[in-house]
Amino acid sequence: MRTPLVVANWKMNGSREFVEQFFAAFKLAAGTAQVAICPPFPYLPAAAGLSGQQGGIALGAQNLSERDQGAFTGEVAGAMLRDIGVRYVIVGHSERRSLFGETSDLVAQKFIAAQRADLIPILCVGETLEQRDSGNTFDVIREQLQAVAGMTDASLDRAVVAYEPVWAIGTGVTATPQQAQEVHSFIRDSLGSAGQRVQILYGGSVKSDNAEALFAQDDIDGALVGGASLDPEEFAKICRAA
């Protein structure tokens, strides 16, 4: 059995005060899913201390460098993240791909860098609305997965995959449970022998009122939650649905 996992991606939101208020209000009920919180880089230490007090909450980062160290101003290495208690790191989020030009090759390098640092990469894959309307959803996702699977040092057994249809991120539009399940099933089959062990999350306007129907699908193991994760009570409801 795969344990459900719900990940909060706060993106570029928050403050030190927000972090304190969030953890004061967020109550994780016993027996719910694994939970990870991914705040912006400056607030990782504060979140580490507060999440540790609650127990059962892992710390995640939103990005990392493909390099391990050196003269790379503004970058953050995986070992640095691990050093402050980070367990997960998001790689290949659609916003990194579209806004910052990250290619599938670069995403694969970051995936390997995460694993070198003993972090668990959360590999994001997904298609745009144009690609879906053109019938290319599976081709796009296959290419994104193969970029990582083709790397000699990559281990999909030590990773999480998040399907995030780009057309559903921040738009209020959510893939139907059936649409999401279809793609999740394709991803699981594409992962070969690792497929039955890897947690595959859904990301795209997940809220408490649609979470239960999504999590009821056979191949949806949890969620990567954006905007709704900034509300501690709403996020807790999503976690309880998993």
C-alpha cells in the first residue's frame, strides 16, 4: 500500500509572521496522510523548527541547483537544504519550466542533484491546454518522464511524481477525477517496475471540496497543493481527505 502524501507549495508567499500563524493554526489529525510543507527559502529554518514541534510534518523546498557547490551566485545546493532539515524538493514545476525556461534536461539534472544530497525529489510533469486540446497529453508527459528515466544515476524508486495539468494551476479549473486518473494510470504504467511503489500526486486547483473525489481514484496518492495550502484550516481539510 502506498501511503498518501499531501504537499503544500507556498510559492513566493508568506512572511515570518505568516509561518508562525500557520503552524499555530494548522492541526494535523492522527492517522492522516504524510504531510510536507514547502515554504520560500528564507522561511525554511523557521518552518523547520515549528513543524518539528508538531511532529509528522516534513519540510520541503521549492527548487534547488543542479550543482553541488561553487561560484553560482544566488543558487542553493541540495546539501544545504538537507543540512537544515529539508526532506523533499520540488523539481520541474510548470512555473519553473514556463517562466524560467527550465528544460526537461535541466529538470533531470536537478532530480539527480536532489538524490545525491539524499533528498526526495517531487518531479512535476504536465501538459498545457493547447497540448491537451491537440491530443498530445501523453506524448508530453512521456518526454518529461523519459528525460529523468534516461539518466544513469536517477532512481525513480526514491522519488515522488506530481501530475499538474498546467491548464488547471491557479485557474480554479480542476481536472475531473476521471481525467486525472487516466493520466495517473498512464504515469504509473510508464514507470515500469517502480510504478507500483511511487507516490503519484495530483496538482491543480486542489481544494477541500474536490480533494475527496480525487483521492478516491486508484492511482492518485495525494496532492501538491498551491493556493489552498496558504489557509491552514483548508489545508488541514485536504490532508484529512487523503
